[in-house]
Amino acid sequence: MSLPLVFDATVTSLLAPLCHGRYVELLAEGDDALERLEDYLLDDEDRLLFKLTPAHLDALWATGRIERNEDIEHVVVIGGEQLTVSTMEKWQGCFPNAVFINEYGPTETVVGCSVFRVTRESLVGESVPIGKPIQNTHLYCLDEYQQLLPAGVSGELYIGGAGVARGYLGREGLTAERFVDSPFEGGGRLYRTGDRVRWRYDGELEFLGRIDNQVKVRGYRIELDEIESALAAVSELVANAVIVYEDEAGNKHLVAYVVPTVLSDLDNISDLCRTALMRRLPEFMVPSIYIQLEALPLTNSGKVDRRALPDPLKYGKEQSSYVPPRNEVERQLCEIWQEALNLPEVGIEDNFFAMGGDSIVSIQVVSRAKRQGLHFTVRELFDHQTIAKLSEVIGHGSQVQAEQSEVSGELTLLPVQRAFFEWQLPVENHYNQSVLLVTPQGFDEKAQEAIVRSLYQRHDALRLRFDSQKRSAMHVPFSAELLVQSLEVHDFRDISPEHREAEQLKVVNQAQASLDIGLGPVFKAVYMEDEEQGRLLLVVHHLVVDGVSWRILLSDLETAWKQYRSGEPVALADKSSSLQQWGEALKGYVKSHHVQGQKDYWREQLSQEVLPLPVSSEEAWGNEASGFTLDEESTRQLLGECNDAYRTRINELLLCGFLMAYRQWSGQHSLRLLMEGHGREELFEHLDVSDTVGWFTSLYPLILSDAGVSLDDNREVGELIKQVKEQYRAVPDKGMGYGLLRYLDPDSGLEALEAKYNPAQIEFNYLGQFDNTINQDSVFVPAKESAGADVASENPSTVDLSINGIVHKGCLRFSISASVACKSTASLAQAYEQALMSCIEHCREVNVNRKLYKEYVVQGSDDSLSQDGIEI
């Protein structure tokens, strides 16, 4: 036992061994108490019961004497503070045969009320669960209206059962506040813990921190526990504590007190912590001040004594608006960001995501930078979100593996390719993606051939052939015959203008229907020559191309044309890692503990009952697409400044708007979406597929719930945004794991669940900003005419309701279509447009009030700005 006798947890520590006929040895206070406790812990002769806090574990670990010992079989009960995965991994690795129990419970419920036996498989995420209730105890995760919350949504923990105390002696007011009548069947009383928790999808309860440990810094609500949890994952630290410090001018700063494994230069420790936190947290949650300590001060009960932490140095960090580039690398990066984000000016301190960047644009930025000799990864862009920080890591990443010679042999089918064959489409050969372009002056058949040859040389996926019966794929070698198969030329110069468009439509439709996944080709370039400007159709079977691939192909098209036009040899950039390397790596990755640990999450996403799409007898339905277009100003706001309000990314606002619209349209408060991701996550340090053509798309289910938010007032839009953001960010690996388990792990059970619980399938796909790929300033511009039918009319839709969004010509456009009888999609589109405008209005109002608040603070005013109801 490691606690003072005055601490409530000693009750269980004393009674448990005594009730089993064992004895308890009390350690006298003294400077050597920690060393004597360590001696007992390292003694493997007796099986002992220890009651420790995480702070004790960190202090013991810092002595450096803890080593692997398989003979130690102690039972270690841990409580008093949040237990992090990083702490537990170290101890379980050293004492693999010891039993570790994470216990939770406040004094008001007789100390312990939930327990969780820690296993290696359970160490997923950042914190160790607090488990399930003990006998005669009930745990509830409730919102502010005392309504039950679903799995994955955080709320306050209420405790009921035989262990709940009567109240506080002589403190009637506090008793009435904390002990409330139960609204559930059976009645009784509940204790409001003030702790923020959520049910995990495996049925275990997760402790997230104190609700009253929320602070506000620069207008943002911040959970200090969340920062401490992220710091706990830094292997170079053994302990940490975070506080808010207010300087003489009234400015608030986040201060991190850290205990490193080895005392080092403070600048090194600060940089280490900042880098680690930027990978996990938004920038406003990263402390600006770091103080290095040999140990954290502890109270008698073993918890961190925050009042004893030393007073930090008083300094602030000045913010600047536009900061110009300081060197050639930063100048190049500014130009790349300006082009990719379609902005007139970018400074080195501007945040990539705050300016409208997203995961797809980040891939494009990495690809463009690579062509200018600047090498960094998408992950590094996420970790270093300003050019000033990103420029420091240019060229310092790990060496990626990329075969520059022609790839040959079999391809391990990716999950989405396996899904394609499961669909069993009537016309598998006609399931394409395409683009019709206006060719520049001087373009001819020779240019067409030179460019297509270069595309084949750089992108091995264009040479794939598929066997739908065996569900396999093989690369065929490049040959003159293959090149001829992929080229078509049509001369329209002698066709009258009134007949030209009809003839062109006939040609493009024939080309769309001419691909063959088994015999080839799977890619065609059709040039239609005209007196003024010709047309170039690029059509590729979907099995070897996706939305990101088009950005790569079109960029290569422009590069190859410029080289050809100037008389240079057409030679595109080096290849990135191949589709073949990626497929082989995924086969091994699905067996990893990280992916296998996601099974329960995905099973929960599939097994929740979902109501069918609403049907209205008063409204007709049809396959015709409905939709809407936001104007340029609204689109700009939605992509940029609106995300500052709650530090969201564009997908989170789009999903929030759709949930609002779907609720109005269907009357339902939750839905399951089939989400599309780009599927190019940086899972392997040695592989980089940012510039690789192929069908990488990840498909995964996502349950969204409004969690009881009423939306009777526009101010409640903010609550829903935060709920959706939390649910969306709870998705592990951005959805990659689902496809891996579903299609590469036959024992996952996801296929059976998918077949059983799938009454309404709604696909949501935001394709990003197409203007960043090709626009009116490009050499090849989009043609106004039709590119033909990408998909054969005989092929049915694979989903019931499809929602697709893209930014084109500065405007966000959404199309909505249904393949089953349901309520009119036109009314859903109208509701969605209104919901997005409500999100824009609310986020802009929050930003305005935050700006006013800051101005009042600078002026020294004590007036409250929250009287209008907008939370500052």
C-alpha cells in the first residue's frame, strides 16, 4: 500500500488482504519511503497487493531500476488519477505476468465503483478505460438535460446504486447540487461526479477528465486533462502537469511542467513537447511555456499538488498577421500553397488548415513540392501546419521506397477493388471516370502519343489487367500495341458545326464503352481535332483511378505538354511508391495489433439499428439528381474562417450540416453514412503514395447522432458542431481499418454484420477543391460538352442515397440522388443548403464575438460579452 491512512482509498487497501487472511505492512513516513516501496515492488517472492496512483508509477519509473521480470505476479490496483496508455505499456512490458487493475470511484460512492483489468489488447488510444460498474452500482453518461448519450459521445458521469452516500454533513446546498433524483426506472438517487466520460464501442467506460477542469484561453474552451494525456504519450517524459497562467497584463498562457527521463537543455525539451503535441492537438491547445522539473510535487494522497508548482516566467508570444518568406525554400512553399489553396497571398505563419486546406489538398501540395525538389510527407504537413515550421523539416524525412523501373507481376487487390467485384455489376467493363478537355493551340496526334507514352511510363496501374472470376490483377508490360490500343484520333474539321456536337457525343460514348478490364486497355486518350480548338477525352476505368489520381494525371498532362511544346524530351517526375508495394504492405498491416484492436469499434458502427429512408406519398421520387450551389462568398467562408470558430475541418462542418438537414427531412436523430476517404494515409514510413495513380479510396461506416441537441435556437448549432466533430474524429485511422478488416481479414465478422444491418445505405463523399487541380488558368481547360456516360446504364447504384460535393469555379456544389423510393431528394437538398448557411451564420457570429472579446480584454474592460448568448 502506498497511501496515507487519512486517504479514503486506504479502506479498500486495508480490508481486501485482511479479509483474505493476509497481513498489511505499513510503511513509516520518511525520505526513503519511495525507495522502500520500490524494494517491495521488485521482490518477486511474495504476491503482493499494491494500491498506487499513476503519479506513484511515474515516480517509481523515473528511478531507472524498473526492469523486465516475468517472475513478478503482484496485483497492482491503480486509481486516484487518469491512467494513460503510455504509462501502462511501460509497466506491462516490464511485469508481463502481473495483474493491473484500473479502479475508479469518488469518496461519495464509497471509493471504488468501477474496475477494468488491463490487457495488452485494451491499450488502444490515449487513456486506459475505467471499465464497468461493480455489483449494485449503475453508471450513466448523461448530457446537460440528464438524457442518456450513445457510445462515442462524451457527457457527465452520474453514479447510482447501493454505494451512493447520503450527502455532505451540514452542507445542504452542496448536497442538493451533487445528489439528484434518478430520472430512470427504479428511482433512487444519483451522484453527479463532475467527471467527463464516454462509453466506448466495446462497452467499457472511458474517463476523459474533469468537466470543471475546463479553462478558456484566447476564447477557446480547453481541457487541461487532454493536453496532459497527450504529453503522457511522449516517451522522453515520465510525468507532466499543465496549468493556465495569467500574467500581469491579464493574458492567459498554457504552462506545461514536465519531468524528462534525463534532464536536458530546456529548448530541446520544449521543441520535443511542441512537436509531439502538434501531432495530436490543435495549435491553440499547445502550451507556450515549458518548465523542466526533477519531479512533480505530490499531495499526501499521491496526487499532483498543483499549488506547489513553481511560478512560471512571465512572457507572452506576439502574434503577427502576414509574415513574408525569409529564404528560397519558404518562397517556393508560399507559391505552392497559394496555387493549391487558390489564394492571392500566403505568409509563413499562416495555418494550412485554417486557410481551407484539407487532406486531399495536402496530398496535392506534397506532390507539387516534390517536383520542385522539396521533400516532405503529408504527415509532416499535418504536424507542421505553417510554412515556418514545415520548412525546418524539408528533406529530413525517411527515405521512401519507390521502384523506378517497370513494375511487373501480380497486384494484391486493395479493399475497394475487392468491394467492386462483390458488387457483381452487370457491365463491369463500363465503370469509369473521365474528363473532357479543350486542347491548347499546337496540340496534335504526335503530342497526344508522346504524352500518353509518358503517362504509361510513370503510372504502372494503367497497365493492370483484372480477372473478375479469380478476383486477381496482373501488370502487363508496356508495348507499342498497348500504346496503339489507348489512342484514338477523330477529325471533325469537315463536319458542320450543327452536327459536330452530336458526333462528338457519339465518339465519347463509344470510348466510354470500349474499355476492358480483362483484355485491356483500361485507359484511353481520345483526340478530336477541330479547326480552332480540339477536344481531348481521358477515360480510365475506376479500378485503377480515383479523385486524387486525377489531380496527378492532369498535373502530369500539363507538364508533359509544356516539355513537348518547348522541344524538350517528355520526361515526368520520378515515381512514388507503387500500388503493388502498397497492397503488399496492407496485407501485413491488417494483422497488426493496431488494426485488430479496431474490430469492436467497427462492429458497433455496423450493428446499430438504422431506420429506412423516409417515404412520402405526397412527393414523387426519381433517379434524377437534386442539388444546390453555394455562392463564392459563402463557399470561401465555409472553407476558411468558419473553421476558426470550433477548430474544425471542412468535412466536420459539411457533416454537421447534413445531419441537421437529414433530421429535418426524415425526422430521425441519427443515421449511418458510408463515408469515402482518400485512403492514402501515411501508415508506413518507407512508402509514399502521394503521387501514385490507383484506386486507393477507403469506404467505412459512420454513425452520426445529434445527441439530444434541440436546435431550437441558432446558438445550439455550435453544440451540434462539437458533437459531430467529436464523433468524426473518433474514427480510427480515418477509416482505413474498416476496409482492411472487412476484405483482408476473413475472421473479422464485419461481412456478416454488414449484410444484416444495412437497411439504408447513404454515401457521403466530399471531393475537395477541383479548382486547385484544373481551372481557366490551366493550359488544358474543362470543355463544356459532355464527356459521355461514365457508367453503363445497366449498372445499378451501389447505394440507396448518394451525396456528392465538390468545389468548382469557387463554389461548393452538392448533388443528391436516390436509387430507391424515398421522399423527394429536392427537399433534402433544400434543407441541406439552409443547414450549411446556418452553420456559416453561427460560426461567423462566434468569430465576431470572439474578436470583440479580445478587443475588450486589450482595452481592460470587465464588461461581459456573453449577454447576447454567444459563448465566448
